[in-house]
Amino acid sequence: MSFMQTALRGIAAAALIAGTGTVAMAQEVTLKLHQFLPAQASVPKQILDVWADKVEADSDGRIKIDRYPSMQLGGRPPELVDQVIDGVADIIWTVTGYTPGRFPSSEAFEMPFVMTNGEDTSRAYWQYVEKNMLDTEFADLKMLGVWVHGPGLIHSKDPITSVADLNGVKLRAPTRVTNKMFTDMGATTVGMPVPAVPEALSKGVIDATVIPWEVTTALKVSELVGNHTTWPNNALYTTTFIWAMNKDKYAALPDDLKKVIDDNSGEEFSAFAGKTMQAADQQGFDFAKERGNNIIDLNEDQIAEWKAAAAPIEAWWVEEVTKAGLDGQALLDEAKALIQENTK
């Protein structure tokens, strides 16, 4: 049974209990969930709220989760990790790369043309995190899930077909890896959290952005640019995400409520989140197509050119993280192997 099916069944069961007059146990704990996207965006609506609703239902109402979208608790998206560590928020969802260099092992999953699909790559990512990161880079966090989005693409004001078309283009990229890759390809990269993209496009601060289709609707990107470059059956890049809880808040829960959190987290939830996020790409694609925007599907020869241009990033990354004391080549090899093992 999928996480979504289990979640819906649990919520329905809780509603049935409430309807028959059974008195739920008194609420014991309220958790503050903080993240950077509007509440109506696909991730909050289809993933984070599903998790929160399921936890509330499975706890018979003893856990209540207050949701704070769009950084309503204050701060900027790069501050979310420290907010959950410090207890400003109890649960956060964020982009791993918003804190460059802090979680270097995760970048193995952001290499160009490595991911296969959101569900299977996210499952592999959780397995990788369990082995390599829970007690090291993620030691200050209670990890609830990790995942990646579907194959990323370029949304631009002018058409981009070849690598040469990037020359001089002011392009927003989400992570250290993607910034390096696009800079090496000739773009002028501009780092910023994704909520800043619409204003940056409208004011000409950037000419293009790389994000998955799923978030383009909430950010109105297809209304601000007219061109979308895709790599059919390939992933130019992806981004890794963190879904985490304050460790002290988790430790203070009674064992049965810890079990509620644990039963709704981990590998299956990570796979569900990756699958759901990629499925939401369709809505963004359909909207751009209905507007008559120019959707550029690169052919095999064109994709080969991009693969050749992106290939040096792996060696750069291995060298970078090895200098930091990690076995970069072993981590990259393991990430690739886990993705292939988990891809159906």
C-alpha cells in the first residue's frame, strides 16, 4: 500500500471515530511547521499537509501541527535549518543547497544526468542518508524525509537550445553544483531562493531560471518567460530537499507519539514525496502549453552536447568534497549505484 493510500485511510478512520462520538485523548503537543512556499503550492498542499494531517489523525489529535508557509515565522529560506535546530520552528522543509557546503554529501544526488525519476531516486537518497549522513552532517536534526524533484529544466525569456545559448544569460540556479555547472557553461549565475524568482524575472535581474515544472504555476513563471528547454528521458539536474524536526522536541514526546512520527517518516514517505513532486510537473507543463509558450524538447544529439559540457562537474565535486575530508568518489559511486538499484 502506498504512503498516500495509507495516509488517506488513516485520516478517514480518524474521521469515522470522531463521527461515532468516541472522545479522542486530549491534545498534548503542538508542532510549528515552517517552510518557504505559499500554502497552495504543490509541495505544501500535496506532501507536507498530507504528512501533517496523517500524523494528527494517527495521534488521535494528541499532536497538532500548525503550518506556517511563506516564511511566516520570519527569516529567510537559508535560515530554516538553524531555525529547526534552535527551536524557532519544530519541523521544517527546505532545499539542502540553500546552505552551501553544509551538507556536501547530499550533492552527489544533484549531479547532472544522474537521477532517473523522483520516486526511485528519493528512495535511494534516503538509503544513502541513513548510511552516510544521519550521524554526521544531519546529526543535529531529526530527519523525517529526504527527496528530490523531477527532472529539472530551463525556463527562459529567449530560446535556449545549445550550450552556447547560455553565454551572457543571467540565470538563477538553486544549488552550489548547479551554479558551478551553468557558470562553466557560460551563464552568469545568480543564486537566490525560489520565492525570489518571479520578482527577479519581472525586473530583469535574471533572464532565465532552472526549476522543475511543478513550482512554475505557483510562481507564475510561465507568465514571465516564453521558452522552456527540456531534456526528454534525461535529467539535466535535480535538487535535494530536507524534511526535519527539532531533536529535543522529538525526544520529549512519549514513546507512542514518537512512533506516530516514525511510522509516517523515512524511506516510504521520501519515495512518496519524490513521486508526488514529479507528478505535479504535469500541471505546470500543461499550463505553459495552453498559454502557447515555446516548449523546446532537445533531441539526442543536442542532449549529448549538454552531457559532454556537464561531465566535468563530477570531477570538480569529487575533488572539492575530498579536500573537505570526505571520500568523494566513493560517495558518488554509491549514489549512482543506489539510484540504479532502486529504479524500477
